[in-house]
Amino acid sequence: MGDQPTLPAMDPATIEPVIGTGYPAPFAADCAGRAKRQIGNALGLANFGVNLVTLPPGTASSQRHWHSHQDEFVYVVEGEATLVTDAGEQVLGPGMVAGFPAGRPDGHHLVNRSDADVVYLEVGDRPPVDDVDYPDIDMLIRGGRLVHRDGTPY
């Protein structure tokens, strides 16, 4: 009998989470507990990424950043996350969403300041070129490489 087609649905809990970030020290510490289940990759999606992210108490989603070419979207599934942007702070609860258009220089990240896990869905397109600016720290992504603001590599 030939190969059976793969069903297109799955339980995200079956995906092994990626813990932490690829940031260099000392920038990785704030995100060390972040658990990211790469759903889009597991489903074979090529044009956009989808991650189910868990932030334990005291953990940040990333360093505050913005993208040159990638749109980002988050949907809070459970818990309370504090969204930090150039405009200030906003608490996001279950069912709330936030969007970050490409090219808008507004550094953003989520921080879990509560005593319970935060779970959110993160969606972003996958442009062929994308630079990332981390306005609060000496770090950029240029040409897919982490560099200091002066261009020297980490």
C-alpha cells in the first residue's frame, strides 16, 4: 500500500521546546527560562513562523528589539505579560494581541512580572533579508550575524 499522507494537525505539546536564546552573555540571562515550541517548523511552514512560547516568572521574551523587514504578532493564551515598548508599558492578558510592523523603530519585548507562567503565540513572516536592532544594548543582527554596534562580531 503506499505511504499515507501526513495529517496537517498536531498537539504543540509534542514539540520539544527550545530553551533560552542564542544571545551572548550577559544578554542571554534575561531570557534563559524562555521555552519556545516551533510549531511552524514542525508543520513545514516556509513563509511565516509560528511559536508557542512559555515565559516562567521573571523571564523576558527577548531583549527589546525591532526588525527591519519582519512583521511580528503575539496573542496571549494564558497569564499576564508586560509589553515594554518605546511608548511605555502595557499589561497583556489572555486574548489580547500586539503587532509590530517591520521597519518601525520601536523596541519591544514581553516580560513576565507575575508569579505564574505566561503562554503566548508568536507569529512572524520570514523575509529573505532582515536586520534587528536592540536599542538598549550593544547588539545588532546584520546579515544574519550578531554584532556589536561598531560592527565587530560577537
